[in-house]
Amino acid sequence: MSIPQISFDEGEKILDWLKLTDALAAAHELPRAEIGDTFLYRRDDTLLTRSAWIDGLGVAVKAATIFPGNKAQGLPAVNGAVNLMSDSTGQLEAIVDFHLVTKWKTAGDSLLAARRLARPDSRVILIVGAGTVAASLREAYGAAFPNAEFLVWNRTPAGAEALAARYPGIEVVADLAEAVGRADIVTCATMSTEPVLKGEWLRAGQHVDLIGAYRPDMREADDTALERARIFVDSFDTTVGHIGEIQIPLDSGAITRDDLVADYYGLKDFIRAPEDITLFKNGGGAHLDLMVSRYIFDAWRAAQ
């Protein structure tokens, strides 16, 4: 029996953002995941493997190659695949396209939090950053907030204009502080090491979604933003002690561990009062790759 290989285009045709977030919520009712990452290097090239095992859901190993020199050849710098294995037998069930899993995991992770923490009547959504993830956020947030107006800000206006051309109706904004003041939801997907989002710009009732920072030296929001907000994360295991967005203000004393209200294993605590500013840190993690891969494979089987 041949092993299914689910391509990006094939997956895109059958997936649904809201069903994905429902699947992520259900998966977090299972036992906490066992996860492990490994890195191998050859000069500028990297092999990253991220593994997860969830009792009742199965096993996933996501292998990613990062070859910076590929850009000069017109090739993607990041490539890979996800191996999904049976929870009961350990047998390989499917090979899922790396870019498909990454896209739906990253934006779906943030969307689950927004469906719980953002006001349901949110009408203006600001995307900060205009890279690949920004396009996924436009699609994901558009599914949950179909009547919302979208704004985009980017350090280089050309990037924002390119996103707006791809998704007609997005308004390109030049004044970030003014745009934050207009927004009900602010979602950041930048590569910044210094905060681009200032807490003094925030107002009561907003939801802030932070995606970009993934290293210990990276941040997108300043201390004031975290001090003013109720803070949530996708996983304590992959954010605390690992990502600067959370760890730098913990180390400085700007916030304490008690200020982190809940992660997705305490999803019942993802609630808000009307005037709260809520802030969610999307940290990713191999367990989410597994959850998303399982959702993709189930959707693929249902479509056959």
C-alpha cells in the first residue's frame, strides 16, 4: 500500500480555518505532548527536525532544511516534509507538504486565540508586517471575521502594497500608531528584534496577536504592552525560557510568571472582560505541527 503524499495545492482545496481551530482545541484536551527538536549544521545550511508525540493523536516528525544559498538559484530557502505516524502502530500514515503544515499551523494557532479572546464584533484588523505569514493571516482572520476591514503596515511600503494588490480591499497605512488606534485586532508577524508595537498606543478592548519573535533576542511588543494586557500563550513549554517576547520582560521584572494567564492546555481560561486588552504569544512548536498534520490527513481522507 502506497503512502499518501499530500501536496500544498491538494491540501489548500480541502482545508477550513474554523474547522482547523476546532481541531486544535480538541487536540489540547488530550494528554500534554512530548516534544523534541534537533539541529544539524553544515556551514550556512541547517537541518531542523521537530518531533512530537501525543497519546491518542499519533507521532509527527517535521524535517526542515534551511539553505540560504538557494535564493541565488531562484529556489526556496526553506524546504521539508512532515511524516505523520499512527498512534496505535507507529506506522507511517502520510507525508504532508512542509509549507502546507507551516502555513496552516502558524495562522491557525493565532486564530484559535483570536476566536476566544478578540471581541466577536471586531471590525478593523491591522496586520503588522507584509511577508508570507501576513497573507496567511489575511485568509485566516477573514474566515473568522468576514465583515472586518483589513489594514497593513510594513517597514517598506512596497511590501504592504504587494499584499494589498494580492488581497484587494486591504488598506495600506503609513502611520503605525494611528493604525493601532483604529484597530480592534492587531496581529504582528515581523522579524524585529526591537519592539515595533508600543503599549501606549493600545486601548481598552483590543486583542494583540504576536507571531514574529521566535528567538531569545526577538521582540515585537514593548514592556508597556505586556504590562497593560492579560497575557496568554499557546504553550508554556515553548515560550517561557525560549522566546524573548516573554522571557526578556520576565527577566527584567516587567512581568511575572503569574501574569501569564493560561496556555492552550487551559483553554477554558481564555476569556476576557469587555474592557480587557488581551495579548497572545504564538510560539509554535512540534505539537502543533502534529495537531495540524492530523487535521490535514483526516480532511484528506474525508475528501477521497
